[in-house]
Amino acid sequence: MKYRITCPHCHSAGKVPVELAGKSIRCKACQRSFQVVLPVEPVEDDGEIEDDRPVRRSTHSQLRFWIIYLILGVLVIPFDWFWWIGLESVWWKPMDDELELTSVSLGIRIFGVLISWFCMIVLGVIGLVRFIAGRVLSGARHETPR
């Protein structure tokens, strides 16, 4: 049995099954999340052809992105420390002795650290752009024409 509900943000109408009562869903029109509050009466089948795609449940992709970003950031610093200092006697010193060049191992070390920090900066910029674009687009969807 389905109930007719309206989005509290953009006021678009839709139908949801009773199983979603009290759960958070995402509006198909404005993509904002809200909690389902069912009306007293279910919707009668009036023969209208309506979009029967299932209502997508709310996802917290922004929060998930920043949590993963912070975890990666916490992992990059010890990795760089190990890459630079931890491998000194095991890898870098024997390489320098074998090749008789210190510039090769130093260049590889610097390259590894720069690549890891570059990746973190690029991910941070992507996250900020997604966050700002999400705010701008959600604000543009809710403007009412005069």
C-alpha cells in the first residue's frame, strides 16, 4: 500500500510504501533528504501513470568522502615518514652504495613524498568543489520564481 507524500523542501508530490514510514529518503526532484511522515489515508489507485521507480534512500556521500579523506591523510604522514627515514638503512643506503650516486635515491624519495601529497591535495580540492557545488545547486533549486 502506498501513501502520497510531499517533499517539505520543494513541495513535489510522490508515493511511498508504508515500509518507509519514519525513514529518511531523498526527494527525486530536489535531491534533499527528509523523514517520511505518512498521512492518515493511503492513496487509492486512480489509474494515473506515475513514476514508480523506488525512492532512493538518503546517502551521506559527502560525510563518507571526508572520513575517507581524513583516514588517508592520517595514513599518508606515517607512510611518508617510513618512506623517507624507515627505509634509509634497508633500501636507500644500499642503493646509494651500489650506484655510487646519492641523487638517485634522494630523487626517488622526494618523488614518492610529492606524489602522495599531490594526491591528498587533489582529493581535497575535489571534495571542496563537490561541497560548494552541492550547496550552490541546492540553493538554486529552492528559489521560488516571482
